[in-house]
Amino acid sequence: TVSAYLEVAQAQHVLTTYQDQKMASQGQVEAAKKRIELGTGNIFDLNDAQARTDSLESLELEAMNDLENKKRYFQRMLGIEIESVGSPSLDKTLAPPSPNN
């Protein structure tokens, strides 16, 4: 059960990473279009940025499918439906040991 949970959490992280990368790549496409409009860019840069965006979109879809499959498996193991799993927070502060000496 723990490994299934971790697989879902990892799949969520992978999906989020691809989504963030795709957004950044879409910004590069828009920037390349503006450079072409201004006469300072070229079509090769635009095509390259668009190809990266298309590739990331494909990876995003693959990650979405992977996440859905792992969620279904985890749900079957638990017998309950889940939307997402929480990821551990890394900004927690540990309490000092007691007694403090």
C-alpha cells in the first residue's frame, strides 16, 4: 500500500513538472512569434520552440495516463476513491528534543 501511495505521489510530481515545462515552452513560442513580427527572429527558432511544446504536450498526456492508472490501482487496494495524494511538506520545523540539555 505504501509503494502504491508513493507511485501516485511520484506520478503527480512528474505530471506537474511536464505541465510547468509546457507552460514555459509555450512562452518561448510566443516570444519567438513576437521576434518574427519585429523582424529580429527567424522561423527556425519558432519551429524549434513549437516542437518542444508539442513534445512536452505528448509527455504530459502520457503522464496523465500514468497517473490515472496508478490512482486506479491505489483505489482498488484501499477500496475508496481518491482525487490526489498529499505530498510531504519539506518546510516543517522539527521540535527540539525534550529535555533540552
